[in-house]
Amino acid sequence: MAITMNLYYTGEGGAARAFAEEMEASGVADAVRAEEGNVSYRYFQPLDDPETVLLIDSWADQGALDAHHASPMMGAIAELREKYDLHMRAERFVTDEEGMPGRDAAFLRK
């Protein structure tokens, strides 16, 4: 059962995008991707909201996510959030093992 977190970072004057760019350039994002149990860690920007960046962050299970939250990476991430004065909101999703590819496959174009 994988866990996916959608984290919305919002700031002013391009701060959210600058945060994501620094996460990538500094190697912090790559360090998170290298953590045991990380499935995906990617930033996106909504077309209708240039002051928000979306992080889609997936983990193999709750134990992997808990280990990430206890890791030194969280301190680095928190420092950058403060630097850019970002506010956050989160959504949490748990993989529906029987939903894919079964029920939803007919709606996907490959």
C-alpha cells in the first residue's frame, strides 16, 4: 500500500517556484529521492496559479514516510520553507490496489 502526499507550497513573488528550484539545485530533492522507500518526489506548477508549486511525494508505506519525517532532510526542507516564507496544505492518498488497472483502465489512453 503506497502513500502519496500532494503538498501545495504557496508564497508571493515567485517564492514557491524559487523554493522548488533551490530544492533541486541544492541536491536536497535528490537526497529525498535516494531515501529508502521513496517512490517518487516531483514538483509541478499549476497553470492557473503561478504562486503555488505542487509536490507529489510517494512512499512505499507508512514506515518509509515516518523515516523520512525523522530524517535530516526534514530540517533542510523546513529551513528552505522559512527562507521563502511559504505556506502549505496537504492531501494524502493511499493506493487502491484493486482500482488499477481494472476499473479505471478503460478510461486511460496509452
